[in-house]
Amino acid sequence: MSSDDERSDEPGSGAPEQLALIRETVRRAKVPRAKPRTWRGAALAGELPVARVLVNKGALHLDQYFDYAVPEELDADARPGVRVRVRFGAGGRQVRGGRREGGGLIDGFLIERRATSDYQGALAALAYVVSPEPVLGPELLELSRAVADRYAGSLADVLQLAVPPRNARAEGKASPAPLPPPPAPAPGTWERYAQGPGFLRALAEGGAPRAVWTALPGPHWPEEIARAMAATLASGRGALVVVPDGRSAGRVDAALTAVLGEGHHALLTADSGPEKRYRQWLAVARGSVRAVVGTRAAMFAPVADLGLVALWDDGDSSHSDDNAPFPHVREVLELRAAHGRCGFLLGGTSCTVEAAQLVESGWALPLRAERDQLRIAAPLVRTVGDGELARDGAARSARLPSLAWQAVRDGLRSGPVLVQVPRRGYAPRLACERCREPARCRHCAGPLQAPDQRDLDCAWCGRAETAWSCAACGGVRLRARVVGARRTAEELGRAFPAVPVRTSGRDHVLDSVPGSPALVVSTPGAEPVAEGGYAAALLLDGWAMVGRPDLRAGEEALRRWTAAAALVRGQPEGGTVVIVAEPTLRPVQALVRWDPAGHARRELAERAELGFPPVSRMASVTGPPEAVAAYLAGAELPPEAEVLGPVPVPGATPGRPRRQGDAPPGETWERALVRVPPGRGAALASALKAAQAARTARGTGDPVRIRIDPPDIG
């Protein structure tokens, strides 16, 4: 109780009520936030009074460090690696008391403390230290700088991807004490590979083996990754594995818990939520946990004394970041393996061209099983050609030949059957039933669709089509070019009314299904795991996946097919896969032989003849035509550089949200490809970065989008 309240019986006793009213009014008023101190006249730190700071500005012409004065009051907390707030953009005229003032507040990282500054003018002072927790260590800083240089980006943009946002509640909690290293694990199912036990032994003894692992089909790959990580931990070092999605991360997380027990590893995925994910990240940064499994952002996880970096399914598009400077997990982990001299494991049931190049160059060794082990683990793969489709009238109307129907019937006797369709939805695109020519709108040439299975309309302009006929052959009957998952589920449900039908796609992805008889219709990448494996699988509309206008169409189709077929039981258990595609196609033959590595080697040889990545280094320059032309004219490209294009870039599909890199509505953008021979990739990235920095510094012209090693080049 205040002294005023004690004297309430004296004259002027109304004063306490007035004070209470004033306090309540002040409490309810919106008080403006005070600006951080400028530290005008404040004493500076006695030792190392200069802080070198990386400001959080992604502009390339600001990709450098800036010096700030360290006030004595912030001396203890202003350590290298902490987050700070500084004033930026004040100019050299606003100097008071020997300190530069003004400018806007901006986040940054304190890189180092120095005794003197290279800048001759007055320095601004650090506004304040956001947190005394050092989150940017020397190894992470070195890696981020290497990634920025490789992808012609800024260090600030890379750190946006590498360091998660701060969560004060998570930061205030102590991390658990580190556990002692576990014993070296037994090889387990690694014994199925000739070099498998030796690979684990090298990791357990502190070695740094590099391998491209073609995994056998089946459910054992999460446990095999867990054993490789356990062998690395047994040597007293850390391990990191990156997987494409949360479902895969959950499987590896469960396998690590089974092999190592609780408390030895951290799970870094977006599904964990910001607080839990940051708490796990801090446990890794503080050295409490030395094993990490996570999705794309985990490629930068600050694991102490890293002994192994592993990547599963490097062909998945989710491994390529959608934010500048667009790094790929495979390339980042290669940098970590080279700089940190640690082990490297690139695994998957399929094999990318980039993985094949690592083997061909001798940078990594192949790790695969012999054919006798493959015959035990892989299912029987059967093909259906266009000739059989033409002879089978029922197959023409239902998209399923008699061979596929028989495989479904036989499979349902012993377990679930997986049906993979190239896309979700109902009946997205139509074509002539006679010649398969795509059905186009007569007004705008857009694709025709039948969303309600009755009336035709255009997917671009929306106009109705009442009297369609094929311009190529005169046919008047239509068929679905790629029937979606829901339509396929309805067709199969009518054919097998006593069998439950489940669907798995983008809107609703199933993690697993029971081992009882059922039909599971899924889009590529969303296939759930079946208990005990699927009895059979159908891979429908294979021609639609192979026929995409993309350099990686064959490789991507084989990867999707292999991932689905790997969920089927082995041939000795009766597992069968039927693929509806032209049997003479190279990806189909690779699936029949189960030889993804051989397919990747042949693709690599063709890429070498054409001069396409990964044999060469390539960059794309996208933007308005005038901006692309001006950028290329001003860039000092290496003498060996070859410019392909520019060519128009397809705009965003009407009715769908605009993706990053798409032209704005109503605008036409162009894309040029710049190609250099092997060994000149660093020079190309440096030239593109310098040209972009000069362009942004001048602030003239429309911006252009630079992407090194674009995943899709047509």
C-alpha cells in the first residue's frame, strides 16, 4: 500500500482516487515503443571494441561484413555467432559524439570481434544483442559461404535457410547432457551387400568412406541408414541424414530409436513446430546430440565433429530449395563431406545421373547387392505393350489390360494391391480415343476437360464445347489421357465391390495400410507402406510419365516406378508388378531388369554427348526479355560460356496459384541458359553474381532470376 493510501483520511483524500484513475488511463493507452539506444557518449569495450557484422540484407551488392562499435555494456554478450540488431543505412553525415546515428534497425549476426576497423569513418554502435546464444559457428559460416559462392547467391540468403528463427522459450531451456557413444552395431541386413559390412566397419573405425548406395527393394533401408549412423557414433563422431519428406523422416526416426535408444538423435522437420524444432536444433548446436535426421533444411544442421552425411532419394524434387540461392541437398552434403573430410552415403532404390557421375569420376564407390540377392528382394515385373492394348477391347475402355486384371485378382487373395496413377483428381485431360491426339479448344487451343463427366469445357478460357471432333483423324469419341486417382478408385471399386478401396494423394496422404486385402490407389510419391508388403502393384499410364517434355523424364519415371515397386513383396513371395507402358522404352526395360544404375550410366553418356548437366555446369537467367538481354550483355562470362536461347517461359496455369519463378499475369518472360565445360562452374557463378550485384547496386531495370544447375531445363 502506498503512502498516499495511508493518508486517505486527511484533507485532499480524493488524490488517491485521481492517481488510480491516471494509472488506469496510462495502462490502457498505447504507449509507443522506445527506440533502441544509440549509445551516444557511452564507453566502448576495453578489448576488441569493433564487431564485424553480417546484416540480414540479401542484396548481392551488400554481401559483405560491416563494422560496428561495441558498447561496454554489451561486451559480455557480444560474442561471435550471436544474433544482434544494428542500425543500417544512416549515411556518413549523421555523426554525434563520435558515433554514427540514424538508419533503420535490422537483424544480423556478429561474425568476429576486432581491435580496429578497416573503415576510417565513425562507426555506429550495436543497438543490442538479441540473444547471447551463439548460433553461427565457424564451420556453419564456412559452409554457408561456400554454398553462396557455388550458387551465385548472398551469404545472408543462405543463413536464412541454415539458421532457424529464434524461439525464446526454447532458448531458455537447457539441453540434456550428451550420452556416451554407443557400441558398434552388427551389420544386420547390410550383409546382403558385398561391401556393406566393410562400409560400416570403416565408419566405426573413424574412416571417411564415400558410397553411392543402390538399395534393395523392401522395408529395410531405414534400419540400414540407422546402423550406418550408429557405426559413426561409435567412433565418437556425429552423423547426419537428410530424407525427402516427413514420412521418410518418421521411419528413420523410429529405426534410430530401435538401434540406439532414446536421446541419441534429433529429428528436424517442419512438422515438429517452431519451438520443438528450434529446441532440437539447439541441442545439436550445443553438442548434446550428435545424430540428426531431418528434411531439406537439416542439411545445414551444426553437428559437432561430423563423421557421416547421408542422403536418401536425391532425385526427389523436395531436395532442391525453392528459396534463393536455390541450393540442392546433394551438393551441400558433398561440400560438407569434402570440407569436413567425413563419410558420404547417397542412397535410394533408384539412381540419378548425378549419382552415376560421382561413381564414374571416382569420387564415390558403388555400394550394391549381387544379382542373387536382388532376385530374392525384387518383385517380378511384367509389361504390357500397345499391341495388347489394341487387341483387348476392355482394356481400351478401362485402361487396364487383362494381364493387369489378373494381377489384381491374384494379389487380392493374399494382401493389398497398389495402383499408381500419374496424378490426382478425376479426369483432368481428354484425348481422341482413336489416335490419342489431345483434345483442344477451338478458340484458344487450351486443353478440354470434363469436370462433371458430362459437359466439355476449356481449362484455359472456360468456353463450353458442344460438338467436338478430332482435327487429326475426325474421331468424335474421347478418352481420359491420364485418369486421376479418384476416377481410378471408382472404376476399381465397381470391378471389385467386396474389396475396400483407399486413396492416397496430395490432399490426404496415408502413411501405412494394413496387410489385409485392399486396393490402394496412389499418386507418385504418396504410396503408403503396407504391413508385410503389397502382394501386387499396377503402374498405370506409364507413357504419360515418360512422355513429359523434360530432359529428366525417363529418369524421373524410373524413380517413381522403382519407389512404388520397392513396396511390393519379393518374387519368391509372389510379388508382381505390372507396368502399362511401351515395353521397348529404356526406363521400362531398366525396371524389368531392376537396373537403375545401368540406366543412369547410359543417360550420363548421352548427357556427355549433348553437353548437358551434370557433365557441364549450367545456369538459367529468367525475366522480362529486355532485362535478360541487358543482363547477359553486361555480364563478363567466361570465354568458354555458351548462351542457349533465350526462349519464352510458359506462364502460370490459369486458375492455379502463381509459383515462384512464373511470369506475372499478363507478362511474357524469357529464359536463357548459360553453359560452361567442367571445371569452369566456379567462374560462371562468380561472373553471374558480379553482374547481378552491379545491377542491383544501380537499381535500374527489371530484376532477373538466376539459378545455378536448374532442376528442369526442358
